[in-house]
Amino acid sequence: MPARQTAKKTEAPEEKAAPVADTEDQAPERDAEAAGPTEMERAYVDALQREREGYVRYDRKDRLKDVDAELRRLGAPLERAVTHPPETA
């Protein structure tokens, strides 16, 4: 009877992570309170406020409370100054 040969397990070579250089040119972590909101955060708040205006206009109180909660969480004012178009006769 022929001898049984077992296949060797081949393992993938271990990949070593590149060392992270601890240099000063790396961006420091952003201090959210000191730096103010980012452009994306301002755009998000602006979109929520527009959405809120629509819910107020069409009396959608069920959806208004969710938008108000999100604006409060972000620390944004619930209402914003809105200029209305002039009325025409």
C-alpha cells in the first residue's frame, strides 16, 4: 500500500503594519467647541431648519418633534430668520 502524503498547510506571510511616525506635522485633533461647526455641520443644520419650516407650514407636528429633537441635540436654534417673498395682488 502506498504511503499517504499529507499536504502542508501554507500560511500567508504576516504583514507588518507600517510604523506610525509621531511627528508634529500630523493634524491635531479638532477641538469642536473652539473651532466651531464645520461646513458639513452647518449644511446639515441648514437642511434641518428648512425641513422644519416645511413641517410648520403644513402643520406636520408628528414630524416636527423629531426635527426639533435633532436640532436641540446639535445645539442649533430651532427657528431661523426667514424672509418671505413679497405678496402680489
